[in-house]
Amino acid sequence: MSARFVVGIDLGTTHSALASAPAEGEARPTPMLVPQLVAAGSVEARPLLPSFVYFAHESEGAQALPWDAKRTFAVGEHARARGADAPARVIASAKSWLVHPTLDRRSGILPMNAPEDVEKISPVEASWRLLEHLGEAWDAAHADARLAEQDVVLAVPASFDAGARELTVEAALAAGIESLTLIEEPQAALYAWIDAMGDAWRKELRPGDVVLVVDIGGGTTDFSAIAAVEKDGALDLVRVAVGDHILLGGDNMDLALAHLARQKLEENGPIDAWQFAALVHACRAAKERIFADPKSKSAPIALATRGAKLVGGARRTELLRDEVERTIVEGFFPSVPSSARPVARARAALTQIGLPYASDPAITKHLAAFLGKQAGALATLAGFPARSGARAPLLLHPTAILFNGGVMKADALRERIVATIAAWLEADGAPAPRVLAAHDLDLGVARGAAAYGLARRGRGLRIRGGTARAYYVGIESAVPAVPGVEPPITALCVAPFGMEEGTDAALPPNELGAVVGEPVRFRFFGSTTRRDDRAGTELERWKEGELEELAPIEVTLPPEGRREGDVVPVRLSARVTEVGTLLVEAIPLAPRVADERWKIELSVRGG
């Protein structure tokens, strides 16, 4: 059955959303209200689904939904609210766990520190349950056009590595999403802007423009750069740079305000961990109220004591506008020079297992690091002058800025970012950037994902870019054993930067050895800056920060009649498939069975 709808999904760190458009016709993407538990026994349909999963205690009874009266867990607003009272029963930031560099993301590790009656699940399953809820809500509203039968575009952070993208696809498949395409979230934000502008967007962008997408949500910060070039007399958009996955966002700001409010409240006695968790929720509401209303001078904070009713039994204070702006603007968006870089603090020898949060809260420092690291991103792009030597730019020069994410609703934060970037560009001999008016900072990614799905059907402009990184596989050198010295690794480029879907990499016919019959670990690396490496380039050394090692892939290659541990001579083949996965194959030079080859697939779609 052909799809009737194109569906865009934003699987966000703190909120998720869904938008759709008819696959045929001229209708544009529109968001869908998502039914969810908002309190015990109360279901409402809202445009945003908080990305929280709550495992209820049996004494609470069923977490009933219109399509499942016996459900034992909750997803959405009620799950988020329960985080204040029962944090050990709640999973938050499931998406960010998919990029954890050391943990097994398919093993049951969440919720951390859960009580014995809660069966822990994997980050993949947690993401699947969020997507499953969106799918069930869609099916309940579209009984004759189930989600499994539609074209679905799922947005992922541009900074997601190949392994995290593959795990996201795995979660979507488990949720019953069969026809799936991935898009990077900053690209989705730009698609949403184009869709909202209509034909007028062509007057806003012109060849030579570089759009910096600043996407700051509840849990993450993401940067991307998209260049406008002329191709065959028409305007073409090319994604030229992506940033790192930075676990830093609105949740950090709420926590900072909670510490401020705590100092005021503890004048009348200490606050325990349970109360502090509730205080974080109260400070989030206060922050949103102050930033939403320019006339608001303060916001009240009421903190219930254990066993006390809110009225008469609460401890009260308030957050002043000046305090909020000083804490957030100066704490997270300080005015710094373009040479500033995030500071990595010394870590304790023992630490709790958790997400790899950014150690420096200054988002402007992370932005300076991104623009500096990508200073040469336009060097080989047609229509942009190549500059080197003394005339080489110190940082990438954006000509326009597009904001996305709920944090960017605050005028003061947008103004600080624009002013900071303008100062950097002025010092580097470039004009200040203009701001592209975003129309929906909460739902833009979901709308843009659906708009991209329409563009794939010929209804709109496509943003080009190919793979967002160059990819390399590590090859261990055969050297004599030396105590305390690991065998050196050579990084073989198997997919150059920008490799398009449906193309093969011409790898040299080098003879390598693959171990069969026992568990082996494939080491993969990625680079967002090495743009000139071709397929087959071998790197014995690289500068610090040029290559980032990805989570290893552990597999056991079938021996097919050989002994366990045999080293089989092979040659490598690589291809980016039409669905956006990197297919690396080790092909035996002396196969034991017909068409013998071993495959490893990593999702690398850049949208």
C-alpha cells in the first residue's frame, strides 16, 4: 500500500513531537496533538510529548490510555511530573544515552538506581517506547492509515555518530516504523523555515550565504552550518559543518536557578533531595514565565514540605528578573572572545555512572570552538573564495543565524548570541550576521522533518551534504609485543566526507586479515574536519581532535569451516546505501562458500 502521509518526528531529549502532511496535494505539514497522561487518571492531547518514561508502583494502578487500559508505565507529561517525587522510577534524556561512549546501549541500565520492582531497560528500548507512544497516538487518530504504512522522517542530532544513528533506526523499527528516513535536526529546522516562508525564502537567502543553525533545547546544544551556492542557475543548499554532541541546555539552566532559590529557602532550614527535585520543576516554570512576559519583574516559587498541603504548608520565595537574566545570560552565554574554548575540569577518580555532560556551561565558548574548528569548511566549495596564509579566516563566517529549540524563545539569549557572534566577525574582518525569523521553536523540527519528506517526493528544495563525517576503520599493525605498548593503529578511510547515498568507495585492493570464530572488535573513527581524505587514505598519525573514536562494534565472524581464531586474508569494500547506512564488507580472498562476505552496517545519513 502506498503511503497516504509523510510524517515527521522530532524525538527530542526533553520533548518529542509529530507533524504530517498528505503525500499528495499541496497541503503543508501540521503538528498533531498527542494524547498522554498529564496526571493520574487524566489524559489530555498536547502538541508536545515530554520525553520521559515513568514506571509506576503497583499501588498506583494502571497508567491507562485510550488505547491501553492496563499499561503499567507512563510516557509524557505525567512521567515528567513524577520525576519530582520518584526520580529513581523515571527515565529522562533517553536519546542522549544512545551516544554514551562506554556503556552497552542495548543493555538494561535505565532508570539508574531504580528500585527492585522496576525492570531496567536499555536506552534503545526507552527510545522505542517514546516512539511507540507517538505511533499509538497516530494510529488512534488514523485507523485507516496506520503509521507503519506511512513515509516517516525521523530527526536526529547532526552530532549523532554512526552508532547512535543505527541504534535510533533500531528503536524505530521496534516501534513498528518500517518506511524510515533520517534527517539532521538543524537541517529540519531550516526546512521548517523554508516551508513557513513560502516562495519568499528565496529573497532571504542568496548564493554566498552561510546559515548557522543554533539549536538549544532542554538537554542538548547543536550547531550546524549550511551554505547557499549557485548550481545551474538556481540556488542550492549544502550542509558544510556539524558540531559535537553537547549535553548542555535548558535543564542545566533550571538546575542553576534551583541552586539560587535553594540559598533563599534554606534560610528557614535545609532542603532535602526530594524537595530540591521539586524545586527544579518550579524554577523551570518561573524561568519560562519571566522570559515569556517582558513586563514580569519576578516569579513566585512555592515549595511544599513533606506531608504538607501547598496552601499554608509551603515554603515560599521568588526569583527576580535580574537574578534570572544574570544567572542564565552571564552564566551560560557570557561575552567571550572568539579564541575562548570550553574548559575541561579535572574529574574525580571515582564518579557515578551517568551521561557525559559538558563540563563547561558557557555555550558561547562551545560556539566559538565550533566556528574555529570549521574555519576551513568553505575552502573547497564552489562560489566561495579560497583564502590561506595571513588572509585565512580565524573562524567560519556565518552570514545568517537561524535559532531553534525551546531555550531560544528568550529574547535576551538570542540577542546575546547575535551580539557575541557579531563581535567575533567584526574582529575577523567580516560583517555581522542577520537573523532569520524562526516561526516555531518547539515544533519546527517535526514540521521540517515532514517538509523534507515532501522534498524527497519532489515538492521542495533538497539540502545536500552526504555523510556528515569522514569514516575510518582501525587496522592493527602486526608488530612484536612490547610490555606496556599497544600495537599501533592505522586509520583507513572507508567513506570520505560528503559521500552521497547510493555510491561506492573505491578502496585499494590491500590484503588485510580478519579474525573469525571468536569475538572481535571493529574500531571506527569519524572526522568532521578532514575533508580532503579520499577512500583508501591511510592515517598513521593525526592531530589531536581530528579523529574521534566511535563506540566499537563487537561481532563474531562465522568461520565457515575454518578454525576458531584463524586469520583470513580479506579485502575491504564500502558503500553508502540508498537508505543511508554505511556498509563495510570484508570479502575473503579464498571464499569457502559462494558469495562469502562479512558485513557491518552503520547509519550515517546526513539528510
